[in-house]
Amino acid sequence: KSGYEAVKVFGPNTLELKNLPMGRTPQYMEERLRRFFSKFGAIVHCRAVPHPLDPYQCEGTGFITLKSRKAALQAVKAPLKFPASLHDKVVKMRDLDTDKQSDAQQWTKIERWDRQLCSVAEQLHSNLLEKGERSLEQAFRDVSEIDINGRFEAADESVFQRFGGWKAFLQSDPFYELFHITPEGVLRPLLVTSEQRRRILIRARHRLREKRQEDYFPHWRAGRVALPAHTERNIRLWDYSGKDPLPEELQIMSRSTLYHVIHDEKFLLKRRMNKVRNARRKEVREEYRAKYVADKERRLTSKREASERIAQITHG
């Protein structure tokens, strides 16, 4: 096999997906893949290959065909990582037309860039407090980050990869609480304590994680097509959440005879005793509630009368 047979089956603009999580049905994986790739463009075909020994389980390979060439090239660059419920699988993508492949380390790079952004913000804020304001074009001075090889370099890569520029980075939430950019393009620090800055950076880590989730983990039911009207009507008819429960005499008939002898005299006597006990408890709770409400009203009335007397004495 050449590895390009899927082009003859699905047509051009087809992506080959490897390392899909197993243990799920092909239909489940196809719906998840459609939800993810639909943000790049219209989808023509979506296929998750079933396992040869178990047709109800995905083999780990899939194919997705997009309508336009631009959408296919954008999709192959986007990292696709499934959540922990699907074994944290990072999907490897390959464009069968151009043989371009996705970067296997892209997700690791994104996590490293997000960690570096908090360090960059802390260094920049400390430098501005010590050395004074500077222009936005010189924001990277005396600020460093660690690259993928462990070497120190100027803090530019993480900022431009995640936000596209320094202005968007410094004005994002919650970094705008540390910096102020004037209309003339001058960068100034905002006065905060070290504890406040630590808390802001902690919130920044959580916000960057949420940004990763929003960009690369779209919920698989997000943007789903609305159900037909008759299906929605049937769902409402079968919804028992807003209806009164069945009487206990009818509920007991659905219990298994392996655990309950529903016509046994001891069982029926116990059920009647429980019924009387629950009714007595309900009466006691209602009496206590009525007594508590009456006591509360009496205390409020006495406080109101006392405040009125004090006001009369004061003004008199």
C-alpha cells in the first residue's frame, strides 16, 4: 500500500488522522472529529476506521475531507489533543495531497509558551518598577525566556505565538491589571503589592489554560444541530422531572422479586409502619417550622418597638 489510497475514495483535501483513542465506537469518534474540524470549513467526508476484530471500536485511524484547500492547510497546522477522558491522545495529521504533517510537539510548545508568558509578565513588571517606563517597542529589553532547548533568549516568541504582539498581550485579561499603555505608546507599570501580583499571575495561568481549552478543546456537543420539532415534543412528554411521582403501591411493583417479596405480610407491615412514621415526622417538622417562624416574628417585632422607643427618646 502506498498510503494515499484514501484520496481515491474520499477525494482531494483529505487529511489522514493517526493515534485516535480506542475504546469508543466509530460513530462517536466521527461526531467528535466533525465538531473540531467544522470550525475550519465545510466537511465533505468524515470516517473513523473500525477495528478489524471489533467493529464497535475505533482502530485509531480516521480520515476527514474538507471542501476547500485553504481549510485543509489550516486544519493540519492546528494541534488536536483529546481530553483526559479520551486518554490525552495527541492526533497526528497528514495532508494526503501535499504530504504536509502536523507538528507532534505543537501542544507541548503551547503549554511551554503559556508558562513563559507569566514569567515574562513578572520580569517586565519588576523592570518597569526599577528602571521606569519605556516605549512599547522596547518592551522586550532585559526580559528573557527559555526556549525548547533550555537556552535563554529574548522574550518574543511566546508573546507573538500566543497573542500576535505585545500590545494584545499586555491588554489581555488579567495582565492589564499590571500594565498601562498610554495613547502615545508608553508602557507604565501599575502599583500593586507583591502579593497582589502573585495572585494576578495565578489567575493568568488559569486564564491561559482556559484559552487553550477554548481554542483546541471545543465541546463535542457545541454547535449541534437543533432537534426536529416532533422530537422535542416527545422529549417533553417523556420528561418526568416536573410531574408527581407514582404512588408507592405502584412503585413497589417494579422492584425485583429477588430482593423484595412484595406480597409478604412482614414486608407489607413494615411498609405501613414506615408510612405512619414518615407522616408523624412530617407533622413534627411542620410544628417546629411554625414555632420557629412565630419566634422570629416576635423577636423582630420587639426589636422594631425598641428602636422606635429609642428614636422617640432621642428626638424628644
